[in-house]
Amino acid sequence: MTTLIAKTVSKVCVPIIILFSISLLLAGHDNPGGGFIGGVMFASAISLFYVVFGVDHIESIYKNHWDKWFAVGLLLATITGIGIMLLGYNFLRSAYVSATFPLIGEISIISTIFFDIGVYLVVIGGILHIFKEMGEDK
């Protein structure tokens, strides 16, 4: 049984940690960070909920299949790595496209962000699937 203070603090901290993990994910190709550490931060936020509220309570509110996150992330990272080969480049080479949007301006889309998102999902899915399986009573 956890205290009211732990429950309240976790409800405040988890959204901040998730936003920080997304920040690490998006800054990863230019600055320290990336899909792996962003995924670890996201998994630590959800793990905090699992520890404070319990696996059964969290699963009763939101039943999540973390193994599907793992599979989607692995598929996205693989498609990103192999997809660039269809354009005649080496495996996992970075490519970018620039596009101009009204109201937003010019945006460069870099292929490494899709690989990082895939890694992000693999790490989240892997860690939380393991935590959930270890925390369940069977």
C-alpha cells in the first residue's frame, strides 16, 4: 500500500517525465539523447505508475499490450533501415526531404527520426512488457 503523497507526486511527475522523454527523442539526432534514452525515460515514468498504483489497478484502467509496441517499433526501425536501400543508398544511411508548408514554413524531415521512433517504441515495449510480466501474479 502506498501513501497519498506518493500517488499525488507520481500523478504530477509522470506527465513531466513523458514530455522530457519526447524531448530527448526529438533532440537525439542533433544533441545528446535519442530513441533509446527517451524510451528508457518513458518506461521509467510508466514503471513509476506500476510501482505506486500496482499492476492490477493500472491494467484495470488502461489495458496495454506492450509487446505490440515492441513489434511496431521493430517494424518501423527495419523499414527505415531497408527503405533507404530502395533508393540506392547503404543500409541505415540518413536521407532528408525539405518541404514548405503554409503557416509553418520550411521543414526538413530526416529519415533518422523514424529509426529513432522505432527504437523508442522497441525500448518502451520491451522494458514495460518485462515489468508487467514480472509484476503479475500467475
